[in-house]
Amino acid sequence: LEYRNSLRTRGLSQPIVRSMAHDVTERVQAERELGKRSDRIHTLRSVTLELARELDLPALLSLVVRRAAALLGALSGAVYLWDEAAQLLIPHTVLDEKDREQFGLKLGQGVAGKVAERRESMIVNDYRHWPGAPPEVLARTRITAIMAEPLLYRDRLVGVIHMDTEDARVAFSERDRELLRLFASHAAIAIEHARLFWGQERAYRDLEHAQEEMVRTEKLRALGQMAAGIAHDLNNKLAAILGQAELLKLRGVPPHVREGLLVLETAATDAAQVVRRLRDFARQGETA
């Protein structure tokens, strides 16, 4: 208004004044939009650096949803990862769990399924009347608008990031779509890196477990060999004792000596049973 009054004081006509004022208003709005866009890009840069540092997959997926929702002003959201074997989109991380389906989605099913099938982003600002909205989902949610973007890594489907709102006054714009596309490209790379790291960690744990099992097996084998040697030596000694006892009995020894020989035979026979068990353990150790 002050700008218009200053123009009038210069003697300019009313149409010229309105035109110049309109130009100024548009310029101010454009500068504001440019400032908002610059702020978003700066925030996006900071967020992508944060994603790149996180290598724990569950923590990363949670971070992706929370940062995307904050970046776009969405109420809630989810990350679905594509399971190639099951041919399903599996919800791994959900913001606002109470109103979210927890089952897998087929290609073409729901907004996320259609985005995965087409590998193109999608905005549904009138979700309550969208033909593809499942009635059971509409019955238990108050979602009014949805925006989803495929997570692609080298043209391979990683999953889908899904943002929504329950505020009927909020609608996702093309600028929101562009911002989510930029975010999704960085998120897909971070997810793949975290998966690779997680896979290496799992392989390392499996290798460590295999090495421990190998050491345990070698210990058992060595113990079995040692037990087999001991059993063999003891068996030879017991056989000699039993043989000598039999020979003494055949020589017609006195009764009290015969009783002693019987005790000796019984003890040697019991010891032979112990040696037999030791030999069985040795066989198990050798086959471990």
C-alpha cells in the first residue's frame, strides 16, 4: 500500500500503479518461495548426510520415515521394502502404527503397490474418494491425501516411501513430489549400503560361528583320539589281569586265594565296561 501511494504521488496513472504493484507482489512471493525452496534443499542436504552415516538397517528405515515426514510436513508415513522372493512390498517401518496395515502389498495394490508397479511417483489428494482405496483401510483410517515415491537403486526396485496426512486442508504439490523424489534417491542408496553392511556383518558372524564350531569339532576329535589310545592301553592291561587270574585258578589255589581272584576278576570286568564306554565316546569324537 505504501508502495502504491508513493507511485501515485509521482503522478502515475491508476492502471500503471496497479500493474507495478502487482509486479512487486509477485516478486515478493517469488522470493519467498525461492527462500522456502532453498531452506528445503539445505535441510535435504543435511538429512542425506545423516542417512549416509547410519548403517543399522532398522534404525535407518525409521530415520528415513521420520525425516521425510518432517521435510514434507506429513502426519505419518511408511517404508515398504520389496521382497523379490515373495513378490510383496513388506512394511518395515511405519510412523503412526495405529492406523496402518501390517501385511504385504502386491504390485498394483493400493497407492504403494501402484507406485512399485509403475516405478513412478503418485499423488492422491482425495484419497477418501480414490477408486483404488481399499474399503477396510478407509474404515479404520482418516487419511485424506497420500504421496508415494519408488525407491530405486540402479533401476532396481528397493521399495516405496509413502507419506500421508489426515488434514483435509493439506494437499501435496508437485514441488512436494520433486522434493520427495530427491529424498528417495538418496534414501535408496543409503538403504542399499546398510543392507550390504548388514549382509557383511551377518556373513562375518556366520564365519565366526563356523570357526568356533570347527575348533570345537577339532577339540572333540583330538579328545576322541586320546580316549581311544587310553582305552586301548587299559584294555590290554585288563586282559592281562583277567588272563593271569584264570591261570591261577587252574593251578588249584587255596579257597581264600580263589575268593581273592574272583574279586579281582569282578573288578577287572567292571573296569572293562568303563573302557568300553570310553571307546564309544572316542568313536563319537572321531566322527564329530
